[in-house]
Amino acid sequence: MKRLFWNPEEHRLAMLWRVLLQYGLFFLAMIILQALVGIAGGILLMASGGLSAEAATAPDFAMEFARKLQAMPVFTVLITLASLLAVFAATWVAGRVFDRRKFADFGFRFSGLWWSDFAFGLFLGAILMVFIFLVEWLLGWVDITGQMVAVQAGASLAVGLMVAAVRFICVGIYEELLSRGYMLRNLGEGFKNLGISPKLAILIGYFLSSIVFGLLHAGNPNATLISTINLMVAGLFLGLGYILTGELGISIGLHITWNFFQGNVFGFPVSGMASNASLINISQGGPNIWTGGAFGPEAGLIGLIAIALGGIMTVLYVRWRHGKVAVCEEVALYTPRVKKTIQTDPVETI
């Protein structure tokens, strides 16, 4: 029974509790930081005259307050940065206290190869979304209704695109750190400790973390059972680079440009949410089973085709750049930190 809570060989909490506590820390930190951002936003609104003291007594004050905050580009940036900081803080604390490892071990061992992987991920996400757009446009499923559109009140297109870029950079980093860097790694280590081979343990963690990734998006606007299942598949795609390299470079780069090009270049919904600024404004048509409808390409067959192509490109890149294609067993291997001791010379006696 004790082993359900504590790993005596590794002298740390068991895998399940490490994952649950890290997520708990993340949500706690996110609530605190986002509340602080909300308070700061309210003060800014009142100071600028955008919110009067009398409005606080109105029955719809909460909804009006939230609407005005969300209309502020600076608020969008700060709330996203707060989420990123929350993930970093939760992972750093969990790494030090529960995992007993360095933060870099979660996929951030920066090197020339790491940055090469990151650049490939950026290219891959962009080119796959270009593929999706061209296919839908050539088939007549999307019509271009305008170019360079900003729909957020009081914000220029440049501001809207910069806000979106910051948002998706943060989302790409913190979602990959949560789902792949922390969860998948811990699941792999935990299942290996059950006597399963490292490769199989990683694959089990790979599938489970992708299921969780899809479920975390099940509450998004316009979400359906199909969109949730497709996002589980997207989780497998995003995690492929991680299980092959042991680093988050490919996953983060891919996540950033997949979202940005989807919403802010081509005007598609991103996981059910419309974009506030895009270089191209479109009218979506075509069969929903192919296009994903109001949820966006991720919920359609066209998205699954792009994922399959992207998976092949990832494997080919890893083979070329890393020299081989194999599950990185290091993801499931834990090396306890060794405390440094001060070496002293023995005292000579006469």
C-alpha cells in the first residue's frame, strides 16, 4: 500500500501523486495570478474612465466588466503571460520538491540541436496549415472575403497580430510543458517502475497524455465528440517529436505556428474559438466532416490528413537530423540528483 504513495527506491512520491500535485499547483497559481491581472485591469479601466463606480451596482456588472477586460489587448497579453508563469512556477516547484530533478529535464536542455528542432517545428506547423487552406480553397470550401482584418474594438491589425503571436507562443510553451514535458515524462517513469520496458512505458504515457490533452479541450466553444477525439490524435502528433528526441523543441514550434497560421493568417477558428485579427478573412463552407465546421480544421478529416503528413515529415526530419528514429528511452529513466559534498583532505597525524 505504501508504494501507491511513495517510491522507496527513488525516494520520492509515486507517479500519480506527482502529476496530480503538479496540476493542482498549476491551477492554484493560475487562479491567483489571473485574479491579480483582473484586479489590475479593473483599476486601469476605472482610471481610464472605461468603468464607472456606479456601474458596479448594475445587475449585469460582472458580464460587462469581463467583456470590457477581454476587449483590452493588454489584458489578453497579461492573462496569457500569467498562465505561462503559473505553469513554469508549478513545474519548477514540482520538479524540485516532487520529482527531484532540474527544470531543464522537462524538455528544455537547450543546444544547437534543440533550436534546430524548434525551427523545424515552426516550419512544419506553418506549411501544414498552408496545405489545409489551399486544399479547402481549391475545392471551393472557403471563400476569401477580405484581407487584413481586425475585429477587436479599438485595436489595429498590427496590435491584434502581435497579441495573437504572444498568446500562441505562450500557449505552445505551457501546453507542451504540461502535457508532454511533465505529464508524459512522469507517466513513462511510473509505468517503467511497474516492470514495463522503457519504450512501452513511454508509449503508454504517450497515449494517456494525448487523451488528457483532448479532454482538456472538450469544453471549448463548438466542441463535439469528434473534435475531442481529433484533438487526442493531435496530441499524439504534437508529442511525436518529444518521444523521438526527449526534448520539446519540435512540439513547441509546431504548436505555435499551427495555431497562429490557422487563426491569424488564414482566419480559421482555432479549437472552436474565432480569432480577433487575421491576414485573410474567409467564409467557411463545405462538408463539416471534412472542414471541421465551427470548431476549425482540427475537427475535420482535412486536419487528420495534415496530421498524418506532418507525422511522416517529423519522422523524416528526426532521422536526418538525429541520425535515427526510435523512442527515446531516456524519457522514462530517472536519475536521482546526487547531493554535492565538500571534499576535505585527511588530516595527517604524526
